[in-house]
Amino acid sequence: MKWFGGSAPGGRYAVPAGARFIWDDPPLWTVGPTSQRLVRTVAVHGARLAVFGPCSASDDDLISALASPDLSDFAGAWAGAHTIVRARGDGVLDVISDAAGACPVYTVRIAGGVVWGSSSRALAGLAGGRVDIGWLAEYLLDVQRDVCPRSAWAGVNLVPAGHQMVLRDSRVERLSPWWTVRRRSYGEAAASLRGALVEGVRARATGVPISVDVAGMDSSTLAVLSALEGPVMGMTVHPKGAAEGGDVAYAQALTQELSTMRHVLFPLGERHLPLSEAETELPATDEPAPSSITWARCSAQLRAINHAYAFCHLTGDGGDTLFQPPPTYLSDLASSGRWGRLVADAQAWALLRRVSPWGLVQAAARGNRFALAGGGGQRPAWVTTAVPDRLPQPAVECMPDAALLAEVRYVARSAHTEQQLAESLGVELHNPYLDGRVIDAVMSVSPRERCSASRYKPLLASAVGPLLPQAVRHRRTKGVFVGEFHRGMRVNLHRVLGLAEGRLAALGLVLPGPLRAAVHAAALGAETAWPALLPTLNAEMWLAAVDRAPAIEWHETRNGSSG
């Protein structure tokens, strides 16, 4: 596992086995094989700065940031997804978390000091290595629930995204937000988004073999931007025996436009069905990874990417969340008394969803983000009463900006677990749509301009549409694999039923009977509450992977000076 971390100046600190020091006072280190292009450092007159992750900054930019009194000014200017660390030389350490949360940072207290790092599971070795059952219970009810500062591990805290952590004298002296939503005009936001994507892809793709998923508009955009930097391999997954139409046809249309892209197909057979046994055991991650239940497919695709010598792989994850969010802005219209616009927009969304518009109007009036998102919010029948009902959400969480940001930060943090899975098979996985500058550009648009019932992903189309072939630019759908989940349940029914009586049941968090009933219904093809069922199965598989994984070893703590 690749990760990085360090300790607060002036106290005691611990060092994980296999650590390689970047500097030692206060200690900063990496663990695992690290690409030089993803760990950049500068030092001037005793002050030092390190950037972990893809970053568009030049060497001169890093030197300027090192001398700046306000490091956060630079954090918002650089494209990519990264964590910035600065040792000032006066006993103070600054750690800047990215705005989206795609590069999570965690802390744990030890006797006489604070250790921080990019892996909560690794830091848990300093706090007893126990899963936080309360966090897990919240996860079963609502994966997007903001439980910060808690993490999936007891005693390990998550540094909020978009915050600056200042460490001094063996403690966290200050934790303050450096990023906030600021409005732009639609045209300014589209231009900002285009720049963030171009520079973010360039920061990853320059000088390395690159591959990209090629399916819908999101991934096709990344393929086009990658091809501007050099040769790229585009990969499209499709059901075995169906190598025409759908995603494949759009990918082939894109290939005809890009002379530097080589297109390959990855057929999905029965052994790739969701919940199938994979050739490679599911690795342990910081928290449940969304791809746990599709690990048979994902691991096979990652191996194919690795065998093709594609060093770096880009995905379109996060694109749907950002560019076609649910119409939570309807609650804004209700709260501001714009009833005519509310009714008109509710009718348009109802026609698209094939539901009654009055249900959307009621949901908007009540600020019910679950109903506006198209479902969810109900307590699953299999979750026990030992799991407390959700606490009332603050009113701000029902507002469009807060709702989108909550979903983005869950998607970004879970994407980090997907990167940990990919690393286990030698692939460097990146998600440019979850870069801080991309999030900043999207969030700067007013909620009612972000989505549309009549135009597919309007902001992305405005930003990069001219770069895409007409067929891709005007596409309004993408490949759907819901039927594969029903089939996977049916083919692997015995294995999935075993998950219903596993570790979650032993912890008293789920009732095996109702969970087994839900699994049986899904296997029969009944309408299924996937947003509730899949996280439960992911959590069960994650607990099993955690139990299999060896504990992270740490060296004895010792005194550090306040360098």
C-alpha cells in the first residue's frame, strides 16, 4: 500500500515499517513505491515544501508557495488532486487538504504527539486497529452522511476537505477552512472548468503511458484531453457477444477523430458478474470501496490495463455527480417563493422520471433531498434497532450547494479507496473530475444552472463540447448495467446469502432474515433498493478483507525536535 504521512513538530512520533524519509525534522515520509512525478519537494533557507499527488504547479510556483504567508492562495490555483505540506523552519507544520476530499488526510493522537497520514487504516495501528462501529452504522444508513471528524477507524480522525491544519508543539494548533463556494457567471465557470480539466489531465498524462475508460461523455472528454498530450489507450467494457452499438459505437466514433488513441474492447463474461469470486482477493482499504461487489470485473480490467503497460489510468468517476445532479435546486425555488418556476421545472423533471410532479413539489417544499434525488432516505428493513436513526440534518444540508458538496466529498473519498484497490494490481488510478479546481468551478455555478431536464450535462458540454465529436457531444444516455446486478445476485446467490450472516450480523448491525429476503428478491429480478443494499454488501466484504490483511507495523516512538 502506498501512502504518506508525518508527525507534529516538537513532540514524540512514530514511524511505520518501510518508511522512506523525505525529511526528518519534523518527520515526513512515504511508504510503498512512489512515482517521483507525484511527490515534489523544494527547500529554501531551512523551509521545506512537499506536494503529494498530481499537480500543475511549476518549480517556480512551489518556491513562491514556500515563501508565501498564505499557502492556501496557491492551493486553490493549482490543478490536480494533491496534499500540500510545508515545514516553515520555525517549529510550525502546515498541511493543506484538497477542496474535494479526493486526497484525504487523517490524524491520530499518541502519547506526547500527533501523527498524521493519508491512510486511516495505517494510522489505526497506533490506536488499537479497531473499526469504528458507530461510523459503520451511519454508513449503513446513509453513505453520504457527514460524520467528520470520524473515520472508519476508532481513534483516527479525518481532516475536513478544504482545510488547513497547523501543527506546533506536538499538537494540532489550528484547523481552519481555506476553501469556500464563490459564485461565477455561467460563462466564467465553464471557462474555469475547461482550464481545470485540461491542466489536470496534463499533470497526470505527460511523459507516461496512459489509458482511459471510454464510454459516456465524461470518460470520452478525458480521452480527448489525454490524446492532446500523446498516445493513449482507450478501453471500453461491454457484454460479451455485444460488441456493437451502445458505448462501443460511441467509442469507435471517438477513435476515428483521435489519431493518437488506440481503442481496445474488454468483453464481460459470466465470471465478471457482480458478486462473483475474483481471481485476486479483495484488498483491505481505508473504508468500504464501491467496487467491492464488482471486484471480479474491476480486478480483471486492471490486470488487462497493467499487461498493456498502461502506467496511468483515468476514469470518469464523479462526472455524473457533478454534471447531472438531482434537482435539489427545486428546494431553493420553494424557499424563495418562486412557485411558478417550481411547478414548471417539477413537471419537466417528472416527465423525465415518469413520476407525479406534485411529489417533487412537496419534496422541494419540505427540503427532502432524498425524495428530490429520486429515492432513498428510508431505513432498510435489515438494519437493526441497534443502529440509531439518523440525527436531524441541519437545514443547510437540504440546500442544493450543501447536498451536492456532501455527495461529491463522499464520492471523492470513496474514489481514494478505488485507487488503493488499483495500486494492489500495479495501476495508478486517477479521477480528474474530483480535482479541487474542477469542484470549485462546478460549485461556482448557481444550482439551477448546473442541471437541466432538457439538456444533458449542460456545464460539461459548454466547457468542452467543441472538442468532442458531434455524436458524443449530443449523446443523452450511457451504458446501464443494472440487469447485470440482478443476474450476478442470481448466479452467486449462495455466496451472497452467506454475506447476510457474516460480520455485520455478528456486530448486531444487520438482521440476517430481512437481508436474505432482500437478496432473494434482487436475484429474482424484483425492483431493488440498490442504494441501500449495495453499501451493506460492500461493508461486509470490507470487514472480511480487513480481517485478512496484516496489521501495519510501527516503530517505537521517540522524541522529535521542533525543527
